[in-house]
Amino acid sequence: MIPSARLQAAIDILADLDARRRPAAEALKDWGAHHRFAGSGDRAAIAGLVYDGLRRQASAAWLLDAATPRAVMLGTLRLARGLDAEAIARLFDGTPHGPAPLTEAERARLATATLDGAPAWVAGDYPEWLDARLEAAFGDDRIAEMLALAARAPLDLRVNRLRTGRAAAKAALAHLDAAETPWSPDGLRIVVPAEGKSPAVQAEPAFLKGQIEIQDEGSQLAALLTGAKAGEQVLDLCAGGGGKTLALAARMGNRGQVFAFDADSRRLAPIFARLERASTRNVQVRAPRGTQDVLAELAGHMDLVVVDAPCTGTGTWRRNPDAKWRLRPGAIEQRVKEQAELLDQAVRFVKPGGRIAYITCSVLPEENEDQIRRFIAATPGWRAVAPGELAAALAKSAATTANGAAETANGAAATANGAATFAEAVRCSDVGLTMTPLRTGTDGFFLSILTRSD
């Protein structure tokens, strides 16, 4: 497909999303099924245009003074792709199967319009109704924070230290230009250019041998900051597909026990193959069985309960930009209710002196700091670990490896030495810390460690 035909396809898909309000991945899949002549490179390029359009939807519409899919794509080419009016005109030239030529009004807007004077929600590309919440979270930094959440995310990988070390995994992925992540001692990062196709990591020998897993660096750090240690008893209460379960088990060196549970057994389906591939031996999967309490014998015996809570996913907008335009206030209220219930359930399993790790991939205060303050106020005997203590825990955890290999210890030491910088990078409150793309280069994550004193 020629570039202009790809642009028209992206405009058509944006129109479909406007009309049907469905996930972008679903619309892209349907388009591919009905246009089988498009090769994998074409489909990747079109998907990139669609997702960039969703990332910059508000600001692109402001720039063109119109909210049509065509206007959004024009503004996106200016704002996200850095093309000037002449370069865009060469793409919008009336070629068959491509978009119609630029109008004089469009050409003028592309040449002269700016975002000067645009309200925060337009400049930051997020729904207007979220502005007060994001101001509470970030204050005057909210535009910069949201622009970082409107950028493309890299492809992050976690090295499975049960199978290999980071240096060896990096060497195995040298052809993909994999680089070490700045914070996680287990992370590798692959940057995919705007026009590029994401590498088929799941077909790589390193993946098939269980040496790497796809996992954002922020998620890796959240698992690391739980402080899970070899020999401990750990309950992952919202295990889902097992991303953090596997990270916890690897940090524990297959010693101790991780119980992986999820209230929806369908979400647990991928975990079994992942555990086998990763050579993980200290995980028990507990799926719901009707009204049976499958976790009854764990009550009061857990050193650590991980609540990777269901949330709005506002911290993942780099990867799921369509989600920000489909989010509604009622979804926040529902998630907050579910999170409170899960925290209250977690208390049942923690032994005296144990802890709860509360994690969300949200940047909204209601789901994060407000949720923890509610829990502490309503639950005597619990306190939140200060963010400074978490930074110290990061240094200690990074320097302490599960298998004691020299390569691992040396690699972790560099991260431990930089932990103070990480502490400066994250946003800290009295009850936890928040990672964001702007400050840490990760997805948005909130983490609070709650300790039990009674």
C-alpha cells in the first residue's frame, strides 16, 4: 500500500471507532480481515497511525478546528509525526485510494495554527471531565505528565533469572538493539520507531526458552518493591495472567511459595503455560470453585499479600490510548469499590508482622492515595511504609539476588547505587509512590506497602 492509502485506511478506522465506540485493537483486526491484500507492514503502519491519532486526538482536533477523523489525522501528522504543511499536502494529494487533497482552510491551519491558549485537557490530550482529578494528582505538571502518557511506549522485557542473566539475554537480543532499562536490574528495552513494526519477541528463542517475558519496567519495579524474599509465603490475590506472579517467583529463586489466585478463572488461563516455560516451581495456582473457599488454609499465614488491583488503567494510556476516550466516571466508582473490597479481604491472610503490597496501573488519586488513607483509617494496626523506606528496600532488593550468581550481583549493584536517583524521580506521598512516563520512563504505577503491627 502507498502511504496515502494507509492514511485513508487509518481515517476510516478512526471513523469506525467514533461510530461504534469499541476497542481500537478490535477495529484494526476487523479492518485487516476485510482487507487481506494489506501486508503485515501495511497493517503495522496503519495501526501506528490510528494509535497516534488516538494519543493526540484532542490537540489534533484543536489544531484543525474540527473533530472529524480526517482533521484528527491531519493534526496528528503535524503534532506526533512532525510533518509540515507541505509534507502533509504531498500525502493528501487526491491519489486513488488516498484522502482528498487539502482544502485551503486545512492548509492554512496546518501552516499557522498552534496550541497556544488551549485548555489543559486539550494540550495534554485527555478527557475534559478528568481535568480536576489530574490536577489533584499532578497540579501544574498535569499537561507534561499527560503528554508523556500520550507518547509511544517502548517494548520492555523482564529477564527471567531462573533461566539466564541480563547480559546473556541482552546478547541474545542484540539484533533487536535491546538495551538495559535504567531502573530494573532485570529489564531490557526495545524502542520501536513510529513507522516500525514491533518485533515478534514471542518467536525469539530466548522467549521460547523462558529466558524473557514481556513486562513494563514499572511493573517489574512494583514486583521488586514488594520485597518478596526467598522462603516467604506469598499470595498474589489478583494474579490474572501471571505477570507479577512470575516476577515474584523469580526474585524468590523458586524458594518459598507463591499462591496465584484470581476471582475470574478465565484470567488465569495463560498462567500455566507461562509457569512451565519459565521453569517456575514454587507457584500454586488456586482457581475459584463455586462457593468453596479455596484460600481458607492460607488465612493468617502469609508474609506478603499482593493486591494488583483492578483499576481504570490510566497509567497504561501509552499502550492503550483508545481507553482514555472510552473511560467514564462510573468506571472509576466501580473500581474504587472493588479495590476497597480487595484490601479488606487481604487483611484476612496476613500473619502478624506481615505486609500487603497494593499496586495499581492508575494515576488517579481516588484509586491510589485516597484508597490507602481510607484503608488505614478504617483498619487499626496498619501503617503505610514511607517512600524513603521503599527506596532503601529497592536498593537492598536489587543488590540481593535469588541465585547469588556473580553476574547478577554485579548488575544489581549498579541499580542499587542509583536507587537514590529513583527515589528522586518518583512522585512520593505519605502513603506510597507513583511512577509515570515523564518521571521514570515507565507506565504509570502506584505502589503502597502496608505493614501489620499486631
